[in-house]
Amino acid sequence: RFDGSVRMYGEDVEMQLRALELGKLAMSKDFWVRHFPSALNRDQLRAINAYSDGFRWKLAITHPARVSKFAVVLTTLTLYSGEVARAIARLDKTGLIGAQGHLDFLKRLLSGAETEQFR
């Protein structure tokens, strides 16, 4: 369980890291993860996407044997592409707002900027 008021990002990665502490992970059709819609305002989407990417980057720094920096960058690029595709397919601004958040993270990463989320 994750309290959405405290953490609205990275719960899937955090759950996997907790499970890895207990042993190996395996796929099973009997195991389900349910994501429920958030009451989150979409005007925060850009900042949350950038922060979520930063959280994954922090995991790659603190758990390099379990989380690959390459995988984090590849995931961010995939999420960015998905947001842009969603914006085009649905002709809405939400996808572009989300994509901008992923782009913000990549720009900070490439510039070497340090923020709270990367420490």
C-alpha cells in the first residue's frame, strides 16, 4: 500500500525494490497490481513527470546494481514519446504538458544540473 498523499510517483519501482529484498522476483498470473485514478490536478502533471523521472534517476544512483541509469533514460524517452503520441492522437494538451515534464528532466540531466530530486 502507498499513501497517495505522500507519494504519487514510483510506487511500482519501490514495490519491486522492496520485493527484491525478500528474494527473486517472478511473474505470475495470480499477482495483480491495481492502479486507481488520482484526484491529481493535471496542471501539476509537468512537474510530477519531471519529479518522477528524477526519482527513478535517484534510485539508479542509490541502487546501481538493481536500477540501470540507461534503463531510466530509455524509460524517460519512451514515456516522452508516449505523451507526444497521446497528444497527437487525442488532440489534447495534456500529453504535451506531460511530455514537457519528461523533457525538463532530460535537459537537467544533460546539463549536469543538480536538484533535490537527483540527490
